[in-house]
Amino acid sequence: MADIWLMRHGAYEGHRPGHHAPFSAVLTEEGHEQVRRALPLPDGITGIVSSPIPRARQAADRVAHLTGLPTVATSALLAEWRAPSSVLGRTPDAYPPGYRAWRSRRLTDPCLRFEDGESLADLHIRAARCACFLRRTARLHGSLLVVSHKLILGVLAHLNEGPAAFATAAAAPWNFAEIRRFTGANA
């Protein structure tokens, strides 16, 4: 069976820990350099799959340009966790009180949503669908490099934890441009 490798995009404009980046955030020069330094890729990769969010697309395009690999798919299933629009671009000290209250309850009630954000249950369901999509795509195209975002990649890596995978993904480090093998690919 074909291998699937997961890569977090590089550093992007406005990045701060705990900050929910706006959709439009793009890679910095350092982010482009991090992607370049991630090469060479693991052996056998024949195609790239990417999130449609600009910073991930830019990283995937950079890898494609440097390696000659084709981008075989772009999927919204790989988009980062959809934070409520009221917190985008804000740091934790500026979160609205309602969002702070939601954060304290989200693990005990993973179906709970805040405003237009994605619930933890929704994210887990999307990640499970994404895992199926990636396995199908790998069967068609061979071993893949998947370029996406920290939280969705972390949830993919910990699917067996259910919606609680969000907490694991949020707490676990995943460096910019770091590549990991998706061990759930053959499950």
C-alpha cells in the first residue's frame, strides 16, 4: 500500500501561539525557506495533496516547484479547524467571554459549537472523511505528501481518540514544515 506523509505548512504572516490565523494569512520568507529545508522528501512520494488555504497551498506549490511532483488534489477536508470568525486574528487575551466559556466546555460536550465555528465532533467527522479520501487518493496516485495545518493534521494522526483528538493535537508540537508518516493510512 502507498505511504501517506503529512506536512505542516511553513511559518506565516502574523503567527503567534494561541492565535487563530485568518484564512488569508500567507507564508513568510522564512516559511518558504522552511519548506525548502524540509527537502528531500521521503522516498517514493509521487504526488501532493493540499489544503486550499493559502499558506498550505503556497507550501505545496513550493514543494511541487522544487521537486517536480504534481499536485494531484486540493481538498477542503484538509482545511484547518474552522474557528469562529469572532476570534480570527485575536490572541487568547482578546477572546470574547462566550468563546472562553465554550472552550471550557468543548471537551465534555464535543457537539457544542460557538457561533459559526466548527465543533470538535464536526472536526473529527471531517478528519475521518479526510482519512478515507487520502487512502483513496493514494490508491489512485501512489505515495502522497499531504500539506495542511497543525490541528487537522494532529486530529488525523490521532483519529482513534475521537473528538478528544483535538486536545491532543492542540497540545502536541508540530513544527512548521515538519513531515510525519500517517500511520492511520493503512488502518
